[in-house]
Amino acid sequence: MPDLTGKKVAIIATDYFEEAELIEPRDALVEAGAEVTIWSKDTDPIQAVEGDIEPKQKVEVDGTFADLDVASVDALVVPGGTINADTIRTEEEAQSIVREVTEAGKPVAVICHGPWLLVSAGLVDGRRLTSYPSLADDVRNAGGDWVDEEVVVDGNLITSRKPDDLPAFIGALEKALAS
């Protein structure tokens, strides 16, 4: 495990995010020494789900999308969950956050249905990435090269398909943060 002491990672999500895709990266990064914060549309705790339909825990947030200072973070994580991903993609502030982090060349780690935010933010054209298979057409229609792989690293963009890919996803993010 790399030492990520001093690294700051922001996770952006809304209600009905896929629980494992937020909790497992958060916990692994904290264990490696990173400071991880969670941001959403408002300051209310956000609802986790498993498999899109089974309610799980609620997770406290550190602030709103509008309050997130992108310059203060070293990486961004976007979990999936169909409803979360479909909601967050329409949030102008979330689109701005992912654009700013991408333009700064910082790692952007997006899993499952999360790449919908990349599509809506105009960040997929010419990029190689993966996602939950049902997003393949969206990625291709936005000019991306969609591939069916456990984890894809294209420059600062790290993508994975589903919760089963979390070990590879987290490993790629830790590697990017450590370098």
C-alpha cells in the first residue's frame, strides 16, 4: 500500500450511489493516509444503495458542490449507482468540478455509471475508457473509445465497470496519487 499522507481526495455523489463504489475507495485511501472528503448537492446525508434498489447506510457529506475548492484536492472520485449517476450528470456544478480537475491533470477516477458525468461534461471525446456496459453507446456517441476491461487508465482518467473491479480501480487510483 502506498503512503498517501498529505494527499487530498474529493468524492462527489448524490443520493442512491452504489455503496461499495464510494465506501471502499474512501476507506482504502484513508487507510493509506489520504484525507478524503465527500461533496453533494446539499449538506444532507446521502443515501447508499446496493444494486440500485436495496437501501443501505446514509453517509455524511463535508459540503456542497459549490463549496468544493478544486485547487485544494489532488484527485476526484465519482462512484456509480444508476440514479446517482443520472442525477449528478445534470448538475452544472458537478460538471464544472470534473472539468476543472481534468484540466488540472489530476487523477479522475470514475466507476460503473459514473462516466455519464464525463459524457455530460464533454470530457469523453478522444478518450479510452470503460464503464458499466449499458453506457458503451453513450461513451461511443460522445466520441470515446469504450472497452470492456477491469480498469482503464488514459492519462489522468481512471475508469472501471462495476463493484467487482474495485480492487483494480483503487489500485490504479493509489498508484496515480503516489506518483
